[in-house]
Amino acid sequence: AVCYGAGVDSTAMLVALKLAGLRPGIITCADLNAEKQLTLDHLDQMKLVLARWGWPPITMCRKKTLPGTGYDDLYGNCIANETLPSLAFGMKSCSIKWKQKPQDAAIKGARSGPNAAAPHPIWIEAQRTGQRIVKLIGYDCSPADIRRSRNLPEADADFDYEYPLQNLGWARPDCVDIITEVLGADHVPVKSACFFCPATKLWELFWLAAHQPDLLERALFLERNALTGRHSRFDEVQFGGSWDELVRNADRFPSSNTTVGLGRSFAWNQWARVNGVVDDNFRVKRGEADRARFLIMADRLRRDDNARDARSVA
């Protein structure tokens, strides 16, 4: 069972399986309704590739909420609760709730509730024969991904877990190279992540401002909604001013363990103001000269270990 994230690593994992002659029984991908347009375009490309290979299609997994909940995705969840994604506080509950569990349900099925569905045939067969389903995760050999895999169990009650890219010794550049060699450079995807992900790097913020300013504005609104809302952890006494005052007038927040924005230690709204990404009303600037500057900054800040996963030419 392949957990497909539609990014560089998981795409390279599909290629590696193809080269090894290993055909997965199911390929799941979490649909958070929060991906960049280029990621959606890449998914369409890969659906055609899988069809040519004669492989299972990508099973898109979307969490359904109860009627009357008031939202049906992670962004709406954050807006309704006036909070940031849990990753901004060093937790992983948003990923578990909106990504992992829907993909598990696509395999195991669900007996009741809005996500009720029959189990997939591979689950039925595994239960009948007493075999274990192996979930393949696209973690590469970067230090960060190695730390992630080491902190995870090798198995749980339902699945075993393997990391093919680490077995192969592939880092991000290796993944880019194999995708380019087998599928072509146009199949190397951008980084796959929610447009309001707290793990977003500075170069990616410039990239987003250049390519999809509407998404960056939605992220800025989410942050302001959370940091001025009823659940805000912001301490005005500690920081010497309200969150909004500091965002508008200061260059940075004082050093603190308090999460002050989507950047954890910094607010995206403040970053956007200080770097001239937004106007006085916090609308992303859309002039050709502004867009060119954003692209230059994205290229300047992107390091080699980001490989080619965010091509700025578009």
C-alpha cells in the first residue's frame, strides 16, 4: 500500500517500485483541499502514468465531517476554531486527522459515520490469509526524514511500515534525477504541502506570493484570525503590544517560546509586510515587477537540498 504525497519523494518511490517490478495493491493520497495548483496538475500527470503502467489508480482520500460541523477541510477547521494548524505548536494532530486516518479508512473501511465505506479488497484478502499489509512511505535519506522514520514504529496493529528510498540510499537530488530520467523533467513536482503549512520555508513564501497570491492571502487571514481570536496564546504584556500592533509596526517579535504565527517564531503577516510582499491592507502585491522580485528571492533563498522541487519559471 503506497502512501502517495504527490511530491518529489513519493513520486520517486513510485518510479523505484516500477523499476523493481513491484506493483502496489493500492495507492492512496490524502485530499486536504489545500494543495497548490501545480500539485493538482502533477496528480493529473501521474494518473496518466499509472494508467500506462497498468497500475491501480490513485485513491484520493478526503475526510468527511458530520452534517452541521460548519467546515469540511483543515483550513475551515482552523478558521472555525480560530486556531493555527497543530504543527505550529509542535504537534501532528492535523496530519493524523486529515491525512493518515482517511488513508487508513480507504484500506480498512469504516463501519459507520460520514466516512462509512467497505474495506478495500487487499484488506479483505489480508484478513482472510493472515498476511500483513506493508505501507510504503516516501521518506528519503535527508537527515530530517531519517529522524522522522527512526521515531516511528516499524509496525502497528494493522500495518507494517517500510521506507524504500532509505533502503535505496536515495536523497532528494537522487529522487529528482530518477524522475527526470524515467518520466521526464516535466514530471518533477513542486513541494507538496498545504499552502498554510507551518513548515513552509521563506523561499516557499516568496514562491507562493509569485505563483498563487490568493492562497498566500488566505493563509495570512488564517493566521490573523487565530492570533487575534479567542484561543490565541499571545501575551500582550510579555510582548509589549498587541499582535496586530507588532505585525504592523515592528520588524520582529521578541524571542519567546510562544507561537506567534504560522512561522512559529515569526508571523507570516509581519514577514510579508517587512519584505514588501503586501500593501498596507495586507493584500499581496500583484504587479509584474513585484512578481519578478518574489521569484528572484525564491531562487536566491532556495538551497541545493531543495533540489528542483519548486521550479520558479512559469
